[in-house]
Amino acid sequence: MSSETRFGAYEPVIGIEIHVQLQTRSKMFCTDSTAFASGDNECVCEVCTGMPGALPTVNRTAIEYAVKTGLALGCSIREKSVFSRKQYFYPDLPKGYQISQFDLPLCENGRVEFVYNGSKKSIEIIRAHVEEDAGKSTHQGDCSLINLNRASVPLLEIVSGPDLRGPEEAAEYARTVHKMVQYLEVCDGNLEEGSFRCDCNVSVRKRGETKLNTRVEIKNINSFRFVEKAIEYEILRQIDAMESGEKIRQETRLYDPDKNRTFAMRSKEEAHDYRYFPDPDLLPLVLTKAEIESMRAKLPEMPLARAARFQSEYKLPEYDSQVLTAEKDLADYFEKVVSASGNAKAASNWVMTELLRELNDSKKTVSQSPIPAERLGQMIALIDKGTISGKIAKTVFAEMWTSGKAPEVIVQEKGLVQITDTSAIEKSIDEVLAANPKELADYRGGKEKLFGFFVGQVMKATKGQASPDMVNQMLKAKLKG
């Protein structure tokens, strides 16, 4: 259902702040490990807890990852940016401030394109700035447990313009950025562990109006489905409030997926409430044009461009191209299958049907596939050479999945080579026709649908190994007699 139908006279206005944990081995301003599986408060030192006299130092890899992401987002990269202290209190923020960027962010003025409902959308990226993460609070009854392992893990906050107009569109934008950071290999994209999470800013206005109304922030959503559901709930809540004359308050809310509702967390602060000022312990971050261009040269092909190339180079439908480029590992796998088989369409069909089904059923990623891409390509080549039929290939595929053997080995061991000997096929056809005189008479009497029956019987008699094309051709000739 479109936004116009669901929300009637009101138009949603949505912007998203995406927090991307940069996949570095150490934290943003100290050498503590960023390993997620570490014991509680195991990866903590005097720097990330803000002990007196401790001095932060900038993680160079985190900056490189941030610049790469900014370039992929189409941003301008500031040659001189500044780290600032953002002052606020929260129990899992041990310093009493967060090191972030304010008026001089590293990346700004970008744009992200994605396809939604068959149309290309373009969303403004206002800024993408580097900061440190806070710790994590776990609430149990009247008690809260604080784990500071996440404190000072490097984050890139990507701030979109208020350009999104519906829950599904917003979720698709978030998915697009998610794919991008995985293609760049700067973030593992694990939503359950909080490596990628969204703050959604939502307001509504009467259709035709251009003025932005009071926005509400929905904090820390770590599921694309929840992005949709939380935004939809909040839009409807605000419409109900406006219809009843209630004033919308600028606030931060949380989403409860069990109850499918948002609830107030705190009033929303303005920038001046944070009392930003340049961090006195960190020098300005300076990059040269040469350094920026060197990072630009290392950018991989991004998902939208790769999908377009799959359509033009491999002549694949748009849908196939979108599915195959959803993950970088999957796109890489597909191209290796094409290289080994020389048949892009067959590679697409086998990867999208047989391979993805088995991966989903076994809860494996494509990188964990027991069938290497080269071997799947070799199997497809055997079909194209006529060594095996498409039906036999499914048996070979299943055996490859369980045994890991090469397709040629399986074909030889199990005697699965396709029968192309015309005399052998003719003999099987004659035996089938002789064994089914009634069906033969009915067919010649006009019941041509029985042709499929005869094909099936011949394939059964040859254990599926006869060439289907030859069976069809020779059977038609025989039935005419």
C-alpha cells in the first residue's frame, strides 16, 4: 500500500542517522580490542574510561575506512576536520562526554542512489562524521549492568537529509547503505550485535506543505523490518495527535517490537545543549589531496553499479542482478561461476535457485558453501557440452553439496554420463511404445497430451540419462509412424 493511501492527507518526512561500527581491530582512541565476544569489561583501559591524565590517539585505519565510506557516499572529504567533545551524561558514557565531530565533519554533502519500486531514488547525505561509541547498559529489574567493552569503538555516523517519504522507502535506503559498507569491507554489518543501527527522525505534514514540522527521533533500531514498523507506528501516532489538536514534542523515543509501539525515552536535545568544543587532547585531523585520491583509487565497484553491469555485460534481468549483488560475496561467487562455465544465464539460475535454497536451508553464508564457485561452473559446462542433462545435474549438485567432490568425478563414479547413442535411445523408445499399446492408440487418435507420458517413460527406462532433446525429437518421429 502506498504512503498516499495509508496516510491520507498527511505526508511523512523521514531522515535517518545510520551508525556504522568501523571494523578495526582496536578502538578509536586507544589500543583496546574491539572483539565482540570478549568478556564483560575485559577490553577497557584508562583512555576509553577517561581516567585523569590519559591521552587519546587517533586510529588511522578508522579514518581510512571513514574516508572510503564518505567517497562511496559521494561526499566531499574535508582536508582539515576537528574532533569535539559532546557533553552529556549517561551511565555507560564513562567520560561524561563523547568524542565526536561537530562543525567540521570529515565527510559532507554526498548523495546515495537506490532503486525502490522500480524507480531510482536519490537521497542527500548531509554529513558523515567520525566518533566513538558508548558502552552498553543491560537493565534487569531495578538494576542496570554496564559493559564498557563497546566504549570508544569507532563509529561513522551517516546523516541523511529529510528526503524519505515512507517506511518501506526508508528501510530500502538503510539496506542500500548496509550493502555499501559491506562491499567496502569497513563494517561487518551485523545488526544483531549493533554493528549497524539506525536512528530514524520522523515528522508529518499536510500534503502540499513545504515547511518541516517538529520531528521525533526513534533511537537504536537494529532491524530493517523494525525500521519499517517503527516509522509506520510513529507516523500514525503523530497523525492521530495532530488530528486531535495535540502538539508534537521534540523527543527521543524507543521502539518496542513486541508491542509494536514507540514510547518516550527523553526530551530531544539541541546542539547547544551538548556544549560542543574542540577536544583539547586531539590535534585537528589533516589529510592531503594525494591521500584522499589514493583512497578513492582503492574503492571497489559498488552494488548499484555492479547490478547495472550485470544487466549490460551478462544480459541478466534487473531482478536477477539485484539479487546477485545483494551481498559482495554472492556477487563474487556468481562471477567466478560465470568465468568457469562461460554461461551467465545458467550461472544465475543455478546460484539463485539451487545454491541459495541450500544455503538458506542449512543457514550458511555463501562463503561457507561446500561447493566452490569454480566447481559449480564446471558442472554447468558439463551440461552445455551434453555430458550430462539438466535433470542429471541436480543429482550431481546434491552429491557435490554433501561430498565436496568435483562434478567430473561424481559423473564418472556414478555412471551419469548422458546417453546420446541414437540406437540405444531408439531401442528404449521401441520398448516403451510396445509396453503401452493403449496409450499409443489414444495418442494417434488425437490425445496429443500423452506425449509427455511417453517422454517420462523413456527417461525412466534410461534412468534419466538419455538426452532429453534427442528423446523428444526421435519420439515425435516414431509416434507419427
